[in-house]
Amino acid sequence: MAFGIYSLLEAVVLFLNAVCILNEERFLSKLPGWGGSQVHGFGEEPGVKTQIFHFIRSIKTVMKYPLIPMNIFIILFKLIFG
């Protein structure tokens, strides 16, 4: 199996799908630090965990609707070209 642009696109779409289907009530609320927004002082950088949580929330917010056409394209491409 060759690694190309299509394989990279497919891997990214699969990763985004996995992040978008995470349920906040069942899975993410059990993680420490997910529920509340932590206030940082002026000039303080948020921690790695906080940045990951913000990244997950932004993916769920921004990529929900663009993922639908991307998934349709990948499914049709797989059906037509194998």
C-alpha cells in the first residue's frame, strides 16, 4: 500500500471523525479538567491538557458540517475506485 496524499487525507478525516463523535456527557466529562473553564492570569500560558481540551472543542464546533461532504467524497471514491 502506497502512502500518498489520498492516504493522508483519509487518515485526517478518520481522526476528525473520531474526535467529533466523542460524547461530552459520557466520555469527556469523566476526564479531570474538562468541565470548567480555568482562568489564567495575564501572560500565563494554559497547560497542555487545557490546550488539548480547547482543540477538541474547536474541532467539534468547526468541523462538524464540513466533515459530512468529506466523508461522502471518501465513501464514493472507495466505492468507485476500490
